[in-house]
Amino acid sequence: MNKQRVTTATFREMKLAKKPITMLTAYDYPVAKMLDACGIDAVLVGDSVGNVVLGYDSTVPVTMDEMVHHVKAVSRAVKRAMVVADMPFLSYHISNEKSLENAGSLMQEAGAQALKLEGGQEICETVRIMVNAGIPVMGHLGLTPQSVHQMGGYRVQGKDEKAAKKLLLDAQALVDAGVFSIVLECVPTPLAKMITEKVEVATIGIGAGPYCDGQVLVTHDMLGLYGGQPPKFVKKFADLHQNIIDAIKAYRVEVQAGDFPTPDYGFNMSQDVLEKLNK
Ligand code: KIV
């Protein structure tokens, strides 16, 4: 594995070389460290932290302070991958000054190397301002979870002609505004292929088929950390939920039965000291 830090130039080179880019989410130090050790190209501190770790029912409640906290932990762990941080709901809509200030917190204070913003033509002015300030921006089109209440649920986007044409225009507008990459979430495979072929920047798909320049999944989903059925586009590469439940139950049973800890898990002290204590 090449140990050099992954940058926007790496994304460009990988797209040109048709070498698939790998991205997964992390919200804490140990998982981020494992992703980096396994050669994942980009670690996304997604605002999915809201659903996956913080117990919110959408990404809307996630705050800047929460993002900074998690990005800091991930940045401390990652040496090679690009750390991409989501700008949370409304953190890039209030004013240009506020957007730049928030971007500064995620990059200067927390250590992200790039920021991801949801939206198309309507956010291009903000993207331009950030790119002009030297911030690498990743776009996010299709199903944009921060707009779940406007979209009326988590649905595949761009299925009819009007919506598909808008996605094509949005993708080009983001490229013109200076993004170095675009996440395509829950977009029909042929449309994601068309966008990928049209734009000069790397597309990263999630529920967007195999023709994107890279793929991203929420790590907790692909590890099967939660019981139940994940979304259709998630492949479970492990079933950690069952493994963890089994381990926790085994611990409870052993402690209750007095089988744990055995002497092997304890520490001894010299007989001499013990005798003095007993006097
Ligand atoms: O927040 C997130 O994890 C994301 C991915 C689903 C792309 O935006």
C-alpha cells in the first residue's frame, strides 16, 4: 500500500486511471485507525453520526460542536486517508461569513482535509467562496439526508426526466464551482454512470451502482452492527451485532456464575507485604 497521504490530486489520478476510490465513515479513533490501516482512501466523518452513534432519528439535529468533537477523534487516528467532514444542517446557509467560520472549525480546529456539502446549484456560491479560500469541497447529490423533511422520506432520486436533468445540471454546476468530487446517493445506476462519464471530478456512489469512480458506505451498516435489515444498497460484510450480543451475554453469564475473573486475570502481591498488613 502506498503510504502517501491521499489528496484531491489522488482522487483525480484515480479517476483517470479508473482505479476505484474507497471511502467509509468513521466517527471515533479506533474505527478510523482500522480504516486507515486497511488502506481505505477516504474516511468520511459523516453527519450520519447523528443516526448511527448519537441516536437521533435524522441528521438534522447534528450540531457543529458534535461534528468538531468527532472529526478531532478521527483526525488523530488517520495518517494516510483523506479525512472528509460533513458540514451539518444549516452550518453553510446562514451567511458566507458563518459558512467560512464553520468550515474553519472543521479544518483548523478539528483537522479535516476536505468538507462535504449537500446540494446542487443552490449552494454553488458557497462552494465557490470555500474553494477560493483554499478548502477542498466534496459535493453530495441525489438523496441528501439533510433535506429529508423536504424530500418526504429517504427515496431514490432522479428517476423521472425532470429530476434526472436537474441532477445532471447540478453535477456540472458543482464542478464549475470547484468541487473535487461528488457523492451520488440513491441515484439510478444508469444516471450515476452518465454523470460519472460527464464530469471531470470523481463521483463516489452509495446506492448508485458500480459505475461511479468510488464507493462509500456507512461503516456501521456494512459491519452489520445493528440487527435488522439495512437499506437495499448496503452489503453486510460482517454480522457484528450478533457477535457483540453473544460476547455481552457470555460476560454476564460468567460474572454471575463466578467464572470470571479467574486468577489469570488478576494481580498478585508479595507474601511479605500481605503478612505485614495482617499484623
Ligand atoms: O453522512 C454520511 O454518512 C454520508 C454518506 C451516507 C455519504 O453522507
